[in-house]
Amino acid sequence: MKTIKTNVLLIHDLSLNYALMKKYTILILSILISGFNFDVWAQSTETVFHYSVMDAMRHGVYMGDLAVGKLRKKGDFGLGTFNHLDGEMVALDGIYYRVIPIGQVVQAEDDRKVPFAAVAQFTPDMVFEIDGDLTLARMQEEIVKRLPSFNKPFGIQIHGLMAEIQLGGALKLAENDTTGLAKLMETRPVYHVSGISGTLVGFYNPTFMDNIDLTPFHLHFISDDRSVGGHVISGRSGTTKIKVSVDTKVGYELLFPESSPRFQKEWNTGRASQSAY
């Protein structure tokens, strides 16, 4: 009987009791597929798919082997970046966009590869409105109040008029540049846009998952006219109400880079330095 190892890690319902979760985690960490067909690229509507982890980015891992065309099979919604930080990624309604370093938006080619991404099939199970004229921090507080759990991931779409929004971009690095993300964020391009309607796309992540992604929120923005986008740093909504759509997820699915030499090396001991990204 043929045995196949895979580097897929599934992290599901975090409400499991400790003993059961420990047993389940050991099982999934040592996944051995014997005698049946396991399709890594099967679509799931219940999980957030992660390619690599934020700690890898914090340690200068900016090259992956997963192309957009294959990533698309895992989600119609999400965010990430491209190899060597060659632009920010936003996925919305099944279309994958690349925000180039000057802040403009183009569609991402299917063969363009990514070092980090978080995507999902987005089907909202909760939709509500919040008052306008709120800072980004206050918007997030209002959203958290309505979430049914602090300890599960949620896909988040926020749509409306932004009175102002500050967006971060990414500058392409040399292939051998492994400068840590926190240092790079000191000189990243930043765009200030006023009076623009668009969608904030991203995820709420439990705080204990901060080595996998930003917590509690990681959000990117794309304007309705697809003229501008980027990583959301700060902002304030307009005076009209903001529409929030939430998709509850049961856990995470992780796939690690296969051919990235930097990913295979041991990183610095201890917790990774937190970045403002």
C-alpha cells in the first residue's frame, strides 16, 4: 500500500476540549494518507486557507512556489502578497488583484507566485450595518461586539464610503533580500486617499493565532472603481452607514512552501518580532 506524506496542516474547531484537541492535533500534524485519494486542492467553504505564515514573513521569507491560478481554487476572497513583495494582493468576488508599488490596481496573472496568502470561499452568514463617521479602530470594535466567538476565524467584508483611508503598499525586493518585515515597514510606500467608496477585505483572527496572521484583524482595501488598493493602516468612514458581511469559519488549513530555501532554515529563537504590517 502506497503511503503519501503531505505538508498540509488542518486546524479546526478550537472549542474542542484539551485532551481531544491534543489527540486530534497529533493526528493532523502527522497526516499519512494510505489507500485513499486526498485532494489538497479540494474547495472548502468552512476553513480559511493559509499559504505560509506571518512569522515566515517576519523572518524574511518572501518567496513561495504557489501560483495565483492554483490559489484561486482555494478561495474567491482574501489577501496576501507576491514573491519578493512585488505588490499587495486583494481577492474579491473571485478576481485576484495586484496593487503595484505606486498604488494602482491590476489583475494578477495566474502564473504569478505568492509567498503568503489567506483566502476563503466567502458566503456571509451575518450581514449588518454600523453607523458612519467612525475610525477604523471603532469600526473594528463594533464588529467584534457582534461576532459569536472570540476564538474562531471570520471572513470580513466592510463596504461603504471612506472619508479617508491610509493604505500601505509594497516595494519589490531583490531576490536575495531577507530583511525582516518590521524593518521594511519603516520605508514602505503609504497612500492617503479621501472620499472613496470601496471594500475592506480580510479576516478576524483569534489573538492566539498571531504567528499565523495579524490579529485581531488583517484587512486590505480595494476601491469600487478598482483604481486604488493596499493594506489598510488606518481610516475613517463617511457619514453614511457601513455594510459589514461576516462569514464564520471553523478553522484554518495551512500549506507550507516546498521549495523556498529560506523557509526551511531555522529562524531566530523566541517569538518573532511583531511588525506594524
